[in-house]
Amino acid sequence: MATLNRTAKAFALAVVGAEHVLRWLPVGTHDWSKFVTPAEASAALTGAGLAVQEPVGVSFSPLSGRWTLGRDAAVNYMIVATRPEEPAAK
């Protein structure tokens, strides 16, 4: 899954920056109170019986116009969750 983190940095960049300053998105697209922290996402996915990997940060560079993966999950992040394998039938 990929989503926005509920941090002050995410509010500043995703809500204020992308909606109000740059006008990349319509104002009101994001509701910061509905952003999900990596811990909350991991807990929900684990609670559903899924195996969860560590979150990976996703950052956008306005200079290059490219997205990169890294450690900074303060704004955008992705989590991979998989269903554990079922034991083989005998």
C-alpha cells in the first residue's frame, strides 16, 4: 500500500504545498486527519493476518520530476504486506 503519513511535514508539503501553493491538486483533496502513520498501517495489516515488511519512504524531487525510494517516510511511504503461505495439503 502507498499513502501519506500523518506528520507536520506531510501537512506542509501535501496539503499546504501541493493544494494551496502549487495548485497541483484541488484544495480539499487531502484530509490530514485521515492520513495514516506507518505504525497504524502496520498494526491494521498485521491484525488482518498479513506479514508486513518495513515501510519505505517515497520522495518527490521537483527539480528532476522524479520519485525516489528511501528511508524518509515522513511524507509518503509504502508498505508491502503478504498473506502467509498455507501449509501444503497432504
